[in-house]
Amino acid sequence: MDRVEVSTVVYLPAEDVYEFLLAFRRYADYSEYLESVRQFGDGGAGTEYALRFEWWKLHYTARSAVTEVDPPRRIEWRILTDLDASGRWLIDPIEDADGSTQRAGEPIRGEDGSAPKTEVTFVAEYAPGSASDGIVDLPRFVSLGWVIEKIKPKIREEAERIVRRVVADLEGETRDVALRIETS
């Protein structure tokens, strides 16, 4: 399995971050290649999504599902069709030196150490070789292997873009976001 993990700090309480991330339909606004999201369910465990991707000459709709939630700490998901892939959002409050954390609904107090802080981590794991041959209608002389090799770096770029845009929406403004990125 290949894996990409992107983490950063958000200046909001974990509960607020969790509720925001659970609203998955917004993700089409954050991705360059995700054109639309249709939701079937309330957003919790068991909710399914139809994710319409477009890249180059390719168009594909993936079906995914939220498989488990642990409010306000974790949202697990899995792709249901054509590809072995899964992932999660991890939401971890960062305690201040005095051991306190910010409560949901309290005002944000700036980046001087007095603000609520939450570490947000996006993880995606996928097996590129598990993609079904008929997954997309490929142009003549283009192999699925070629497409997979071209898409691999796009997955990392998309993960970074999504996390940066989520932070901007959560905090209400764009800032230079320090990301920790791990791939394997």
C-alpha cells in the first residue's frame, strides 16, 4: 500500500474542526480534480458519497463511505469501487503548557500561543495495482500503468492542497501553513 499523510496545526478547538471535516460535500471546493460530491446519508458512519473526478482526458466517479467516526477525534473512510483505498482525518487537541485546551464555541485568540490549537492529519492509503482495468475509458495506446504513475504525485499534491484550503476555511483567512508530509 502507498500512503500519504499531511498534518498541520489549526487554531480552533478540536470539536469545531471535527464538525467542519464531517461536512464532506465541501471537498469539491478544495480539490483541483474533484468536480462534484453527492452525499447519501447524514455524514456519519454508513454515509456514502459519489465522487466525480476529472483529470487530463479521464473522468471517473468513485463511491466511498464513512466507515467509522469517533467524535471529535477521527473520521474513517474507504473507497467502495474499483480501487483498494482508505483513509482518515485525525483531529488531536494540543494542550497549552498549563494542560488546558480550548472549548468549542470559545473565541479564537490569535497565534501567540494563547489560541486553541488542534493538530489535523489527513491520511490516505491506496494500492495502485488494485485499480480495475475497466476503471476508466483510456485513450488508445495509453496503459492503466502509465496513468497510475502519472497520478501518484497528483495524490500528494491534492492532499497538500486540501489541507491548506481546509485550514483557510476553518480559520477564515489564508495564512502560510506549515505542513508535515510523509509518504511511503
